[in-house]
Amino acid sequence: MNRTWWKEAVIYQIYPRSFMDSDGDGIGDLQGIISRLDYLKYLGIDIIWLSPIYKSPNDDNGYDISDYQDIMDEFGTMEDFDELLKAAHERDIKIVMDLVVNHTSDEHQWFVESRKSKNNAYRDYYIWREGKDAQTPPNNWGSCFGGSAWQYDEMTDMYYLHLFSKKQPDLNWDNPKVRKEVFDMMTWWCDKGIDGFRMDVISMISKTKEMPDGKDGDFSPYCIHGPNVHKYLQEMNEKVLSRYNIMTVGETAGVTTEQAQQYAGEDTHELNMVFQFEHVEGDGKYGKWTDKKIPLVTLKQILSRWQTELYQKAWNSLFWDNHDQPRAVSRFGDDRPMYREVSAKMLATCLHMLQGTPYIYQGEELGMTNYPFESPNDFRDIESINAYREWCSEGRLSHEEFWPCITFKSRDNARTPIQWDDSPQAGFTVGTPWIAVNPNYTEINAKVETANMDSVFHYYKKLIKLRKENPIIVYGKYEALMEDSEELFVYTRTLDSEKLLVVCSFCDHETNFTIPAEFVGTVCLISNVQNAYDKAEMTLKPYEAFVLYYK
Ligand code: TEU
């Protein structure tokens, strides 16, 4: 397998709006990020993935871009960005930009032009269709954020496609002019010196020409992994990506392991790695909404399949959470005070010892938890607001039925401000934050975490360091053990004569475990509790995790 820097790296995702506010307007910004680079350097990460910082009316917090070559007013200026890039590079930290090119904002100049007339030069930059009749959209597709995926536009009496909000019209990638604009824009950023792209819903850029009704309004068969997606990515690779030493990760919702081998194959000339979502999706009770944890056996089956089927063929990314997912410790671990730290460390061990490039979502390294929402008025996210309206206000479910599900999975759980210290607003802002700070900030914050050597933060720091010292963590072959266990996630990694054993307990009680003979008495690289590993028969503590190693 080819050895490369982006396989060996650890990536930290920043959601700028909630990271650090430097000017007191309650919204995080670029100067705020600059002021915390030393914190990230101390943690030991190699690369920052910046969620969108471009000019945007913020219908979807920056994922609706109105100018790809300018900075969102609230976040600062292009000078601030240049300063951030320089300051990061001085610390050997790379910056990967979010590339949102499946759609633009409806306030982007291209769309402002496009909607003006049927023969406007930009008309074909977007996807316009006639309605079935005056009141009926072209087909029954639903948008990801609720309602129809088509918006009627009076100006030309036609509908445009938007797979997300109506303020996010989909670009028409079949138009060569669109592809050229996007590639030129990417080249402009690469020439600036950025280090890569995370590509938003890149698996959706190619749509079928025919657009028939979907089963229950589902657009997936016609819009995800569409007919030309690989052709367009290869063209992007040839024209832009291959000319720079950058890394790319594609957000490829709905991707299978076979498809990932094409998107992120060792020699397919498309992307470096994918985000797959099987382990964070498909657990829904009402659409994506649920209050239940995924059963451990299912979780292991999914992750093990990805480990095995991509081995030496393609590269994957590793994540428990991001800005679209609830907090890892609340979802996969146990956020009750007595188990929060130990289960957060267990999850970190489990993920960082797998094959792939690990992503840490801001605050995960502090063991930050889901937010205790009290009312729908607490939501800021368009998805949660629309979902509550569709499921409850429109009468499909009672508040009591839906509330535990939406609060467990709301994207706003991940979007509350980073808890820096125990001062008002957790040290995030001196103003009023755009979204409420989690009240547990007095106990859970970066000041406490960095001061305490046994903290979740220092545990992440140690995991990152181990990765640098042990190529087996990056390149070793994965093998699952105890696949039927509903309590333990156990696996080995092998590289030549070296071998690792990873044992993670996902339960809140003690369990018996037999260390495989070859590992008894070997070196313990890391563990989250005090225990002895020199005898085969042992008792694991709640949420215990440890890694044994021999050569
Ligand atoms: O998310 C794309 C995506 O696949 C969504 O279905 C996502 O899982 C969503 O949050 C549903 O719960 C990307 C971005 O990460 C997200 O923040 C944006 O809202 C979306 O694209 C549109 O740009």
C-alpha cells in the first residue's frame, strides 16, 4: 500500500461559527481560530478541515454559498484568511477547505442571473424543469430538509431543483461551463496555498437526464452516484487535484464499499478518501430521527466490513461525529457523569486504532456532550426546525413521541459553542452566542481538560502521538475478533511481525475477558483505566479500553 502523509495524519474539524468569537458578536470567526492554533498544535493534530467560511446568507450556516472567493462577513476578511493560513503553516498545520459545489446559494450571482429569463447566459447553470401542471412540481422528489425538492419560480414560470433547502439550488454539472467555473475557483484556492478539499455531497453532483417520480419521493436512485459522477471527478482530478500536493475527502452519502473503491481507489484518480455514513445512518425510527443507540453487533459489522473491503484498495476516513451528527459520547458512549470520560476515551481508542484517517470534531477531544434541549425554540438548525414542524406541528406524531428522537439526533447538538473555560459563555464570546452554550461548561471545558493529565484531552493527545510512532496503526491489516459479542469490540492489526490487540468495552458493567495467548504479558500502549494485562483471564471495568502490542 502506498504510504502518504494524509494517511498518517489526524484531522480536526472546525465549525467556525461555534469555535471561537474574537469580536463579541456572538459568532465564531477567523481571528478566533487564529487565537486557538496553539491549542490545536498542543493537541498534536496535522490538518484542520474548515467548514465553509465563504460569503453566505446562512440559510444553512454557510453551506449555501453566494461567493466562493470571498469570506462571510461575520467570519472576517480575506486578509484574515491569509493570516490564518500563514499562521497554521508556521505551526506545520495544514488547512483543508470545505468545497460545496453540488449547489450554491440562491443569492449567488449565477443564480440571480439564471432565474431572470429562459435564455439568460446562466440559465443552464442550474436545473430547471416545467411543472406537471400549474400547481404540480415536475416530480415527487422530497428535499433533504423537508418539502418538495422543486421550487416554483414566478419569473419564468418554471421549477428549479434543490436537494437541500430552497435557498440551495443544485448546479447543473452536465454544463461544461459550470465545471470550468468550479475548477477555476478550486485552482484559485490551491494557488493561494490551501492543502485540500472536503467535498460536500459530492456523490450527488450528477443527476440522471430522466427525472421520474421516486418511491415515496426518494430522489436517491436518480441523484446519488449518478451517471457521470466518476467522469466529472476524474476531470476534476486531471484539471486541478493532480497538479497540487493536496488531500481530498468526498462526502459520499449512501456509498457502498464497492463504490468507495472507485471514488477513493489507490489508482482511480478521483479522491483520496471518502466519508461513508453507514455507521451513523440507518438507525432511524422516524426518517433519520430516533432515540435508540445502534446495537453494537450491527455497528461492528458495518465498521469491520469497511475495514476489510477497502484494505489495500481504497482509503477511508474514521469519524464518530461531525457538524451534522450528535455528540459521539452521547450517541455511542455514555454521557452520565460517572461514565462520560471513560467512555469518551474508549470511543477514541476504538476509532483511532482502526485503519483510515481519523477526524476529531471540535469539542470531541473535551468529551463534550449533547445539549439538554427544552423546547423547539432552542433549535437554530434548518433541518431540526423543519423536521419538528413536519412531524409534530403537522400532526404525524405527538410532541412526547418525537421529542426524545429529535433531541437525540439534532445537528444542533454538535453546534453549541466550544467550551473553553468556566467563565460566562464558556469563554467562547463576550457577547450573546448565536446558539446557547451547554450548561455543563462549568465542569467540561478546555481549561480543566488541559490542566488535568488524566483528561479526555490528554488521552487524545496520546493517541495522536502513538499514531506518529507506530506505522502499524496506520498500515496494519485489520481482523475482527468476538464478532457476536454484544458488549465488546475487539480486533487486531498486523504489520509484518508486529501485532496490536484492541479491546473496547461498550457496556456500563464489568465483563470477563480472555486475552489471546499471544498477547498475554505484552506491552500496553494505552488504556483508559488502571488494570493488569499480564494474565489471560481478566475482568474488564465499565467502558474499559486497552491496546496491547508486540513485535
Ligand atoms: O450534508 C449532506 C448530507 O448528506 C445530509 O444528508 C446530512 O447528513 C444532513 O445533515 C442530514 O441530516 C452536507 C453538509 O455536511 C451539511 O451540513 C449541509 O447541510 C448539506 O450538505 C447541504 O450542503
